[in-house]
Amino acid sequence: MAFAEKGFDGASMQDLARACGMSVGNFYRYFPSKAAIVAALVTRDLAEVELEFSQIIESPDPMGALRAALSHRIEVDQCATDGQLWAEMTAASLRKPEIAEITRQMETEVNRYLTIVFARVRGIAAEVARERYAPHASLLVMMIKASAMHTDQTPEERNRLSALVVRTMNRVLDEIVADGLKG
């Protein structure tokens, strides 16, 4: 994608249109701005997130399903296609409030889904889980994003780092499971 190759600010609307195989005029009909493109990407990603989390939440072992999904994302998928794009969007969000709001919505939604899983696992209300485990959810999201953006390594270094990230995520999840809070 042009954002990953040229950066958010470096990619022109013409570059983006060309990457999609469209004329600039036609492209502008669908995406009047770069913020609209980011919003469309986030909307697409959120649809995938919603589907994955609905499967996790409905599984007989939501925590096991969550662990498997997070491990897969880090160890197998390694967020391969998202890393550069998320790095560009994160950098752009520091400079552009409209991009910051769009990316914040994505993280907020992922955090909400995580706390729903935690609520189900703990047998507590979603609001109680959000109040108690929001920092845990935020830390998990940060680790996944950082793992996706961290690419300058040999395959061996990447595998060792991925294993460490998964172990750390599992410790965070173990803390939730072991929490003495009762529903």
C-alpha cells in the first residue's frame, strides 16, 4: 500500500488511487481525503475483529480461544500486513487529530471486546470487567501493535521476541484468571 511505502504524508491521493487501480477522479468519489481512507481501513478491520471476537466469546473456553487467537496473531501471522500501515497511522495520529480519533475508536473497540471476554471468563458484568481490566486490555493492544511495527530483526530474533510477547500476554491473562474478584 502507498501509505506503507511513502508514508502517510508522502503518499499523494494520486499514489493511493494508482495503488488501487483507479483514476484519481473516481478515487475521490469514494475517498475524499486520507482520513476517509483510514476510516475505511478501520471499518474493514473492525468487521474482522468483531467476527473473531464473537467466535471467542461464544466458544466453550473463551480464555483459551483468546490465548490462541493472540498467539496466532503474534507467532504465525506476526501482524505481517498491518505493521507498516499501523506505524504510519500511529505517526499520523500524533500530527492529525482526525486520524488520532479514528485510530482511538479502533483501539477502544478492541479494548471493549477484550473486556467482554474477561467478563465472560470471570462471570462478572461487562461494566465491572471494563472498570477492573481496562489497563490489561490496553496493554495487550499495545503489545500487539508494537509487535506488528517492530520488524528490523533476523527471523531468529523475531521468533524469540514473539515468544517473549506471547509469554507476557499470557501472564497478563493469567492475572485476570487468578483475580479474586467474584461475580
